[in-house]
Amino acid sequence: MKKSKLILAVAATVCVAASGALVACGNKDGGSFEITFNANGGSLAGGGTTTTLKTDDAGKLAELLGDPTHTDSTYKFNGWWTAETGGDKVDLTYVFTADSTIYAQWTVESTQSKPNDTIYHITFNAGDGEFKGGKKTDVYNTDTEGKLAYLPEDPTLDNADFIEWNTKEDGSGSYITESYVFSSDITVYAIYEIGGIGQNTYCISGETYGRLNKKFTDEDDETDTSEYGYYATGVDLKDGEVLTFMLNDKNAGSGTDVSFFIDRSSSGVEVTSISSEITNVKVLSSTKYDISIKWYPDGECFVLKITDGSTTGITMPEIFVEGAPVVMMQVGDGELIKLKTVAPTDLAKYTYTTQSGNIKLEKGDNVKFTIVTADEQLALAAEDDEEEEEEHIIIDPIEALNNALSMAGGSHGITLSGNTVTVSNSGDFSVFLRCYEGEKGALSWSVEMDDGIPEKLAVGTYYIVGSITGWTPREAYGLKLDEAASGDDGDVYSFDLYLTAKDGFKVTSVVAAGASFNIDWSDSVQRNYAHLSKYCKDLATTNTDSNIFVKEDGMYTVAVRIKDGVIDLSVAKTDDPSGKYHFPTAAEKPMDGEYYLVGSVIGWAIDTDYRLEDGTITLDLAAGEKIKIAGCKGGNINWDDQINGTSLDEGSAEFAESIADGPNNIQIKEKGKYTITITTEDGAIVLSIRKVVETGEPGDGGDVE
């Protein structure tokens, strides 16, 4: 699908800095601003490290200070900027909107001497793209002056334009040309502009255009499934301003099919309209806002997040959604409360909330959601008298709400059992009910209710995290001790929840960082998919990040068993007559002292299916697959016991190569079946990788090259 450009239109007079950040135009109230010049490690021309000048009423400086100097003679002054690194360059046309500090920035002239015959090896990394022939990297040598004779042919990436080679992976380093002088062996990186969105603009008052700063998604951030995104921070907005976000079809052509959603963690705005083509939000406070727009390929949608840093949340208007059923909420045996249909805040087909904001609930209250059928909706709309209308309306829970109600990760102060929500903390609750459409039109429902009280997470407690929780630890998803199931084999902690086949998750503990908590990504449980029993593996799969995905929708029990520091994991159907706990047996768990193939093929976890029996294993591997051979210790990878690219024998070079990430992972060059063997030569372990050549003879597994 071709992606459209995004335009943000703001009904206000606003200026745009060179970086794309939104700023006000001068001082609307008159007067000047104080601008502090910071020498940033150097000395100002008149001495000292800081001094202050004032702008005129238009927010501009009449002059700039003379060039500062640095104590290190290799540091050359590179202008005044709005940040110590990066930011916008300041000249006499720059418009300030507040008292500000600007910084001297410096470039370093290399004085490194080297022998006249020294050359450097420069690795060109194509990143997500590739060179002709499918290569991801290529190495070029400099001349004795540290320069390249020429640059490699530009790599290619689907739906993207190659921009440049850069010394930093995020494009913030030095731009590489043939005249660049290298002083060491380094890797340089391809920088791309994805789908034209790099020209993403906001339109202010329909006149002025600027850019959202490009920000590629961090592939190491397991919490973020977006492909890429753009953002602006510290945007000055005023109470009552209306921002218009819309898709620009100038380069996309007609009929562009793109969905647009609002991140539910947005705050300080009221959504006044939303569609696949245009979204309007009204600003509710005069302050600085952060804005981001991300592309999620799985949902084929853009997601907008705009926040003022508060906890006020977003106000959603009632909208008409064709085909959306009428949904009621009932507290205990009280009256039925009709929920309103609002714009979706994620990939939901329908989203509902209460008519007038938060609702007050007491501890112990039971809440149910019911739906009015199509025929009954007609009765609701009929202009009959109240008695006749009442006679026709019979409200029953539909099957989807009975059997497919799950709890969203933003919930707090509630528990869920079946289709009944029980309030565990008294308070004013926000309520969102979302309906999702799966394969073949199957519907599932998710409830999010939040009392606004901060999470009370506990270090050492295990939580389910994943797409169901927004990839953050949530108190509502903490595993609880099952005393009846605990015993000599260890303590069992479990949690029952509804999962769909699209819900990826892990089980992990949390770590405290000051007053906040976050996922302990180093915790071994999250990588224990490979330790699941055969029963569990029949129900679930994993991806290369060791996220677990159940194969079909349903109620599941996720559990851990802990004994003597060893943690086992179980994922089982809650209503399985054979029991809801199926932990791996001793034979199904990795054995200390044995060697296993680990890598991207199994999410960098030890899996008993990948054990080297008698020092060898044969398996299919894809081109670009990264692997190691590692020993096992305590049921997990022993990173101190690795056989990697530095141990490859001479004949392996045809089929694999050592790459400098991991460190020294082995990367397979082309798709095929390979036999991998470890042997000992002169006390050192040597790794052999050979491709299996299929002979086609019946019963013959093939020959090894």
C-alpha cells in the first residue's frame, strides 16, 4: 500500500523552526527575550563562558557574538545552535519565542598521525535495505590518506529513498562523501527516507509548512511494534486552538486506503472529529505539547499521540458508526446505562464509553456489559409510547461479551472473571469498551476501566506484559500464588485471561527506577518459550523476540513455577480437563553442559529441539539468519560459553561469515539445509558449517559439501 504524507494544520499563527518544531511567532504581548550564549566547553570572545543579549520585539537578535575559542586547538567553532548537540542553527533571521539559551557547537579536526602505508577498512551497512545481490554489508578500503576512491552503489529499500551514508545509525553523525577523511576502521550506515513521509509536514493556518522530525523506531525496543515514526516536542499551543491532522493525497493518488487512530494515552485534548482522511483535536490547555505520528504495518494505520504531560486523558465525542450495536452497562442490579460510540483509539472496530465522562463506582461493585440486538435497536428508535417501547426491548448479553471479554492493559482498580468486572478500588472510573474483528468476522471484546490511581507494582512479582497491556507492566496482570498447586516441585503463580491469536506476550518481573517501574528485560522468564512443554507448544508459537502467541482465541492460564531459582513456564487452556498447568518435564528442559544452536531462528533462547547431538545438528536456515552455538547453564544460554564466528573453520567461509554484532554472531549467506558440527583441535573448539546437497536418492538425506 502506498503511504500518504501527513499534514498538521493548526488554526493559529505559528512559526516553524528549521527542525520542524512548532513555535509561536515572536512575543505577542510585546517586549524582548533574553538569549543566553553558552560557550559549551569553550570561551567567549570577551572572556567567560556565558553572556546574555536581548532580542527585539519580533524575537530576533540584532547581532551575534564573535566566535568563541576552545582550549583544544582541534575544536573549530561551528556556529550557535539551540541545543548542545543537534537542534536548530541560529542566525539573525531566527525567531525566538521565549527566554532561551543557545550553544556553541564544535567540529573536531583530526590530527591523528599514521604511517604512510596505513589503510582503513570501512564497512557500509545497508540497514533495512540491501545492496545488489541481496548483501546487507560491504567493505571498502581507504587509500593511505584515509579517503575512499569511490562510494558503493546506493542500496535499495522498498518504499524508501536512499539519502546518504552517515557515521551514526540514526543519521545524526557525519555525512560521508569521497572527500571524508577516515582515521580508523569504522562502520557507516545507510539513511533512508521512508515512503515520502520524511517530507511529512504540518500546515499552520493553511499557509506555513514545516517538518516533523524523523525518528526511526528502535528495533531493540521490544515494546514498540511501529515500523517508523515522526515527532515534535515542546510545541507551544494555546487553549482552544484546533489542530487538523490530515492525509495529503498529492503523492498517493486517489483511493488511498489508510486508517488513522488516536493513541489512548494522549492527554490535554478533545477529539472533535476523526476519519481515515482527517482528524481534528481541540487543545484544552495553554502549554507545551509533544506530538508523534507512527506507522504500524500490522494494522496498516497511522497512530497519533499528542500529550501535554498531564493525566487528564482525552475527551471523545459521540459519533455515529454504521453497524455498531447499541451497548449497555449495568452496575450490580442497577439501571442499564447506554454507552456512546466514539472514535476508535486503537485498532478497534467499535469503541464505546460512558455518556458524561467518568463514573463513580464502589469497591465490590460488579459491572456487566450487554448488547441490544438489531431488531431491538429498531424498537429503541421507534416513536412509540414508553410502555410499548419497554415491552419490545429485551436485553441479553450476546455470546461475544460472554465468551470473549478480555481486560485491556490500561485497566486499574478492577478484576475480570468471565464477563463480569469486579471493582477492587472505589473511585471515579473511566470506561472504554472495544470490539475487535478477527479472521472470518469473529468479534472479540475488551474492557478498559481505570480509577486513575497509580500502579502499585512490586519488584519480584511476575506480570504478563504484551500487546494486551500496551507492553507495560500492569498491576491488574500480576500472577497470583496458587497455594493448592504449590508443593515440593515449587511455588506456582498464575493468571487467567482471554487471549486472541494476535496478542503477543511475555511473563517477566519488574525493576524499580526511582519512583517508577519498568519491565526487567533481562529476566529469564521472557525467554522461556523454548522451555515450554510439548503440550504448550501445541497451543502456542513464538517470534524472534521470544514473544508468545497462542494459536487460537480463548481463555488461557499463564503460569510460572519457581523452585531453587529455576523458573518454568506454562501456557494452557483454562478449561482443559487434564488440568490448567502443564510445566515441562526434566526431559523437555535444556541440560547443563550440552551445546545448543541459538539465534534469530528461535528468538535467542535455548530450545531442546536445537541441541547438538554428538556435537552435530542439521537444519534449514534462511539467508541472513544469525546464530551461535552456546552452552547451557541453569536452563539458559551460558554467554560465557559460546562458539561463534571467531571459531569457524576454513571451509565454513563459503556458507557463513562472522559479523560484528552480538559479538561475532555467525550469519548464513544463503538459504539452505546445513550441517553444523563442533570438534576439538589442539584443545580448542572449532565450528564447521557445511551445506547439505540433496542427491534425490530415495532414503538418502543428501551429501554434505
